[in-house]
Amino acid sequence: MKIKSATALLMAMGLMSANAAPVPDTIDAHVLAAQKAAGLDFPGTLEVLCIQPADGSDPSAAARAANAGRPRKDPPRESWYAEPAQVFDNVYWVGTKINSAWAIKTSAGIILLDTMYNYAAETEIVDGLKKLGLDPATIKYVIVSHGHGDHDEGAKMLQDRYGTRVIMGGPDWDAITKANNMPGGVPKRDIVATDGQKVTLGDETVTILLTPGHTLGTLSMIFPVKDHGKTLTVAYSGGMGFNFPRSPERFDTYIASVKKFADAAKAAGATIIFSNHSMYDQAWIRSRWQRKAGEESPFVVGADGVARYATVMSECAKAAKLRLKGA
């Protein structure tokens, strides 16, 4: 792939190392470090996290406040619908052009990661799995990365229809339980995730990491996949944006969770990044890639790529924290 060749060239030139010298504690230095780490693999992550107002404010806060209490208008289908795709021997992408849900096929059923907005869950997950020759009734677990509507609104439908067990972080269970207008309904409180929890179904295991920051109950994950019979490891980033009540302490929590995620990914030998938004991991684009015989999956970014992804998150958070202080 030309993109991978260019990325490798930049790395060889020493422009994209995730293990560079300590970064000076200034906004510009942290943004530059994030830019170098993003390279050609993670431009969306860089744009969303590092392009922030100079005063450190949340650019989406005003919009959320203006729409508070108002019924959400579902977008037209053509703006979000995407065909499902098999991306590894046992992993399937069943997301929209914007949000992602991932199905891990095991010998005893399916583990689903995230459920997207209610308006997309039936079409993308239920119908999508059927298009791929899989039975949505075999979804035994759904792990919700965090309690925001673009990831959790399909959970109740799966829980009610198929008896799917729903796993979520404790603080996010608390948050959605208080909701009284959640499209699709609030799922019955089920499994509260714990740090290091192993979710095993048949021949597959997903390890959960508690990574508070984006929300206080954000979950990230580590799990193996098969690619033409070869075992590879995925690091799943459960929460990214800074659309939370901003304070230095909250950013410190976020940064500590990124380090925890990066350390776990390194220890597991992860070479693949998944997330729940295509802007971060280019899932929609990469799932469309037509691989030639013997060609490496476009989702494989290498151990250095996984480390660089975490570097983008951390450096952008450090810059945003400094903006709060008016530095």
C-alpha cells in the first residue's frame, strides 16, 4: 500500500517516532508531537483532539446545551448507511460511515463491541450480520465502550430480543439509568465491568481495561483476531473526545488512562487499532479495501502505530489541559 510505504519512510527519517525525546510542556510542543505521531495513519484523531479553541472551551458544548431536552431528529439513511464487511477471519465490521460496531465470531456465538445509535442498530447490526451469513440471535455479549448514544442505544433491543448480556462500566450504567428519553430505551442494568475482566465465549477472550476519561466508565479492550489463520492482537480504544466537563484533574485522569491503554497494548503485542468512530481508525475506508493475495490487512499499523495512536491522544490531552490554564 502506498500509504504504508510513505508512513514507513517517515518513520525511517525519524519524523514519527513514538519514543522521541521528552516534549517541552507547551501547547505548541504537545500539538507538534501529536502531529508527528499521527503521520498518515491517524489524521482524524489528530484533527478531532488537537484542533481546539485557544481558550480551551468545548466547541460542542453550546450545541449540546441548545438541543438539551429536544427530541433528536434522525439523519437520512444515505448520510450514514454502510455495507457490512468481514475484516478478519473471525471479525466483522457492522458500523455506519461514522460510528462502528464490531462482531467477534467465536465457537459459541458472537461478542459484539458497541451498538451505535438506535436508528442504525437494526439495519447495520441485525441486518448486517445476516448479510454476512451470521445469526444475530447468537450475540451472547455486547460490551459497550461508554454510555453515549452513538454507542449504547442499540443495547436494549439486543437485550430484549436475543437475551444478550450487556457489559458496561459502573459510572456509565449509573448515568444511562438516570436517562428518561434515551432512544431505543435504557437496557436493564446487567454486568458491571471490572478492570482486567476476561470475557470468554467459546474459543475467544476479550480483556477489558477500565480507562476513565472520555466518560468515567469508559472501557477499552485487548483481544486476539485471526488473519488467514495467523493470530494478531487488537487494541480497542473505548473513548477519545474531550466532550466532558473540562478540568485539569479530568485531563490528568484521561492522560493516565491513555498510558494504561498504551502499556497494556504494548505488553500484549498489539499491532491493530480499533475504535468506535471511523474518523479515528478509518474503519469505514479500511473495511472497503480489496486485499490482494498475500497483502497485509490495512488495519495492521504495527506496534509502533499503536504506540503512536496513544501518543496522539496523550499529547493532545496535554495541550488541551494547558489551554485551560491559559498557558
